Amino acid sequence: MSMQTLIYPVKDLDAAKAIFTALLGAAPEMDQPYYVGWKVDGQDIGLDPHGHSKGLTGPQPYWQVDDIEKAITALVDAGAEVTDKPHDVGGGRQIATVKDADGNPIGIMQG
């Protein structure tokens, strides 16, 4: 398992894209109105202009797992609470979110 993706909720996609392009020193690999993303040393960095409306209050890490349902079951059995059930975000990639006992979000990703 590894932390594969980090998503930043943004209100001004163009402004955020300019800042992250300067920070990362490269144009984004994906540049769509619904998501802008880079791959840096195997790490996916994304900007989500709808992140705030989805409840994100800051950057959201996503942990890559082989079996999302199995991972969620293990996390819930350990005391986590599902806040966003698994759903497809394109290309067969499934994401879900749970929160730990302190309310911290934990993103899970398969695919």
C-alpha cells in the first residue's frame, strides 16, 4: 500500500494551476475543467474545483489498495466510519473516504 494521490480542493482552478505549475516546474498532464493533475516522481497531485462542495477542507490523500471493499471493511472494523462510499471516478478507478476516530479523512483508491 502507498499514498498514491493528493487532491487539493480549489476555488479558482486557473490561479491554482498557475501556482502548481510554477511549484512543480511542468505543465499538468491532465487539464480539464473538472480536474487538473500532475504526476511527480510516481505521485499524483490533483486540483479539484469541486472539492469544497464535496466537503474537502484541505488536501486529501488517497491510499492505493488492491481491494477497496476489503480495505474499507478492515478500517470500519478498526473503528473508522465511511463518509463516502466507493464510486467510479473514471477509467475504472474507485475511490472512497472514511474518517478515523478523530474525524480525519482517509482516502482509499483502487485501480
